[in-house]
Amino acid sequence: MVYWAPKTAGMWPTVFFGSKLLAIAVFLLGCQHETGQRLPYYNTPDFTPVFIESETEVAGKIPHTIGDFSFKDQHGKTVSQKDIEGKIHVADFFFTSCGIICPRMTKHLKLIEKAFPNDPHLVLLSYSVTPWIDSVARLKKYSLTNGIQSKNWHLLTGRKSEIYQLARQSYFAEEELGFNKDSTEFLHTEHFLLVDQHKRIRGIYNGTLELEMEQLIADIKTLRQKPE
């Protein structure tokens, strides 16, 4: 996977380690050359890539999966882990009152929506990080304002503690910097996370960069061609 500008600031400035990311980038590029289109797995919050040659080894080497959840979307529908079983999904974290970064992320996620129009094998999950503000009605208004049309794109709200725990413990949304934080500390990240049909993380992308969406689209196609 080619991800490989240093991460930029999310909704508020966050310090990232550019040299570490550059080293990972070089490693990934080399591994991609050796392994063709096989995508890495991410099993820990430091996003160390793990390449596995045999599918029979995955369960033993990659125990981490996205945990169970249940939230309401912009239509008032309950969305849970059952809705992503056997499907690829892309997750991001936003809030409707965010002025610059979130609209850009939403615009870029619309590129994914456009590339896979109402694809039943792909789900987009946008979790609100201010669920105490972002009611179902507010999320509905946001979806209309931003022209979100796909029935498989869910803007989610629910209990703050549950969203924050899922974001940090399951999606590693803020990498190792956020893994041990609790729900009293505001969640902010510009990352998009790609998760495969077995709820394992396969990619991380900067949602503020349009170029990264091209890679995300390519990686989704890879997972669709080679279901694992």
C-alpha cells in the first residue's frame, strides 16, 4: 500500500513522528513489490504492517478485529457489527460542526461513494465524535447538505463512551497516541480506516488528501478481487 506523506494535523494540531512513518513507508513499498497486490494487516495501534502469505495463518497471527457496536444512523436505523459481516468497510470520525477538515474528509469520502455506487459489498461508516450534539436529525441534515446518497453510507451517533472506545481500541483511530486515552479526552483524527470482510484492519489513509483516495479505491478493489 502506498501511504506516504507524513500525517498532517487532524481537527486540531496533533504531533506525529514523520521519520517513523517514512521508515514504515519505505518498508511497505518494498514489501508491496515482493508480495504484489497483497495488502498488509494491522494488528496493533502503532500500525506495524504484517504481511501473511498463507490465509491459514491469518487467524493465529492477526487476532485483532473490530469489536461489536450498535449505533443509530442518519435515518434512525440501528447499525451494528451485523451490517458489516462479510463486507469491506471504510470508517472515519467526524462531527457536523467542524468547519474545515470534516467537510474536506466528507468530500473525499464521496469519491469512494462515487467509485462504488451502492455496492452491497462495501459499507461506509462515519462516526460522530460529538454524538451529544449530532442527533439523528442533525446527521440527516448534514447528509442532505453534503449530497450523501448511498444507502450504504451511515453517519452514526450513540453513546460517546462507546464510540470513543470503539474508535481507539478497535480502529486504533489515533494510533498509539490515543490507544490509552479515555472518553474524557476529545477524539480527533483525519484517518480513514480500511477494514476487510473479516473485520481486520488493512489500510490507513489521510482523509484530507485526495491523492490518498486513489490508493484507497485501489485497495478496496484488491480486497474485492481477493476476498480473504
